[in-house]
Amino acid sequence: MTGPQKHKLAYLAFAACLILQGNAFAGSNTARLTCTPIRSEARLVRLEGDVPASIEDLNLKITLGAASTTLNRDNSDAYTVENLAKGVYTLTIRSKNSGGTSILYAVPSSVVSKDTPNGVSVKFLAYLDTPIPGRSEPVQSAADMLDSVRLTCTYLYEI
């Protein structure tokens, strides 16, 4: 390969990277997650907001009665493990303020996924372990947590 051919190949590779990068950005978004307690659940916990998808952003409110906690990218770190086609969805959020960790995990056999014109809509049953909403003190023990709260969730991702 001659010098000019190498330069031409390098320019083409650079242009391809720019094009692919632009396409990934154009199709990026967070997902909307809404979870409500199942009928038999005594603890009326609700989750609602934006969670990481193709953009790693977070703005999620966890409510118990009149008390609530808002988790966002400024006060929390969030991680997801998902393969919705196989029934896998786990959201882990660690609060930088309280040190507490919220974990929402789908029951794999309950995950029902439906393609939409611009994304996917998923419904599933889930369990949530989370610090008691509205607490301002750091999590010290299991008494500061809600565990295995049963929820019905809807996950909507659209570009």
C-alpha cells in the first residue's frame, strides 16, 4: 500500500467512526420506569422516573406514603443489568448521601416485552430492596431498609 492509499484509508476509517458515533448518539435515550405495589402488598411503595438505558442518566423518585426520596446522577450511582428478551432486568442504585443501596430486580418469568414503533414496552413483576424513603440519616442497619417489596412495573424505552 502506498503513502497516499494509507492516508485515504485512514481518512475513511476516521469518517466511519464519526458516522457511527453520530448514529449512536441520535438513537440514545433514558427509559421511563413506573412501578406500583401489587394489590396484596401492605407497603405502598411507588417508583417513577427515568433510568439508565442507552444514556447513563437517572432521575427516579421512590415514594412511601407522604415520604419520598429522589435519586439522580448528582446524588447516586446507577447500574443496570438487562437482557429483556431473556427476562433479565436489575437496577442497582447507590446513594452517595446515605450510603444505602436500592436494588430492583424483575422476576424473569413475568417479563413481557412488546416492540413499539420507536422502542420497546416491557411489563414485569419485581422485588425492591431500598432504604426507607424520606430518611436523611445514613443507613446503619436492616431496620433502615424496606426489603422484598413486591411491585408491578412498566419500562418504556423510545428514541
